[in-house]
Amino acid sequence: MTDAGITPEVTDHVGDAARLLERDGACILRWPRLAKREVGIAGRAVLGRRVRVAWDARTIRPNPKPGYPKRIVRAERLILESTVIEDGVLAGKAQPVHTEGWGLGAARPDVVVFQCAQDPEVGGGSYLLDGPRLVEGLGGGMNGGRELVRFLCDPDGVGRDEPAVSGAALVGQTRHGRLAVSFELPPPWGCDDGELARRDALIERWHRYVRESATCAPRIVLDPGDVLITDNYRALLGRDPYRGARIYYRSWFWTDAVFSWPLVTEVPSHRKG
């Protein structure tokens, strides 16, 4: 376990937000307006000319039908979180540590912006883990840490022990020299059963280490209107369970310092260059 929690600094100045995002990997921006479209406006205000692709905002709220898995309603740009009934009250399940957009692989967004529309009555605190700090915590060699670091940098077994210029590893580096740490790794191609078993065991060790580190991370609670901006290459995100209504807006951004831009069917709302 490593003390890798990020405590985002709060500011009401767009210029300061850009500096804090660069320095800390996250920040909270006090934004004067609350609306779904404002999360995208705030993100563009902070990132400025660096934005190359931005997807329209999603609304994230609890599924009113408990017992169902997480559901994405693409036509409505809506994400319904999995819920249960606790003591007669609708409750949202915890969202474990993850990397936003990890299924896109190297084309995942590098900046994710959230705006709080309504915070729940109980629980629901988010937390952020500093990916590079997590990797650094493994480097001392305790309990096979160095072996795990080599795997994080080189899941295909080429023999590399430094981050490669690749978005296909759990720890990679862009051609701009930007370090990127991911929680999940897309399924491999062409692995035999023995190599697949070794790979799965090392991924599970990484997941267990990160989850243990998440237990001591500070929790982040936003007020309605607050905008949380995160470096999705650096910060791993999670959320505690909650009771009551919880409504957030979320937008993904790709800047000029990414591995690649998304080549999927969704039409981006903004692209330059």
C-alpha cells in the first residue's frame, strides 16, 4: 500500500486551474453556472487551445430500477449507475478504482471533467490516486515490486523496464514525454495459456495493490456547481457507495499531448487540427 491520494486544490480562477491540473493531476474549479453543457465549457476554458477532441457531456445518475447493472443510454447521453434498495432508500453501489475510457486503449481521453449537479445525502465521496506515485512505491523491490513494475511497463515481455512510447502498457509514455498510468489493460492477442495465467496473476497483483492504496486516499465531496478536472493519464478514479440522489455531468477531452485520438462512431462536438 502506498500513500498516493490526491487532494485537489480549489480555485475560482481558470488560469490557476490549468496550473494546478499540470502540477497535481487534478483540481476543483468553482464555476458560476450549473448545467449539463457547462461541464464542456469549463473544460475548454481551462484547456484552451490544447483541446483537439471533446465529446458532449453525459449525465450520470442512479438507475431508478434497483438490481440492474450499469446502463448506458447513448441516444440520451445518459449513464445510469447500478443501484440497490437499503432500508427503503435507493442506494448507489461503489465504483471501484478505474481509468476513464480504458476500453479505448491508447485512444482513451487524457482529461476528464465532472460537474456536481446534486450530491447524495450520505456517502458518495470520490477519490483520486496518483498513478506515477503508485508506480514509484513499487520500485523498492519489496514483495516482487520490481518484477511488477517491469510488467506494467512491458506486458508483452519484450524485456523493457522503462516506460515505452506506447499507450498499450499499463505504464506508458507519450511522444511528448508525458507519463500515463492505467488501472486496466485491454485483453492480449496471441498469448498461450501459460503466459495468459502469468499475465492475469500480475494484473491481479497490481489491482490489489491499487485497491489497498485507495482505502487511505482522501475523499472528495463537491458542492453543486463545482467542477472537478482530472488528468486521466495520471489519476486513477473511484467512488464510495451512497444513498439518495446523486447527479453529475461528465465530459471527456483529448488534448495535443495524447497517444492518439478516438476512432469510433460517436461524433465529437469539437475538433481542431
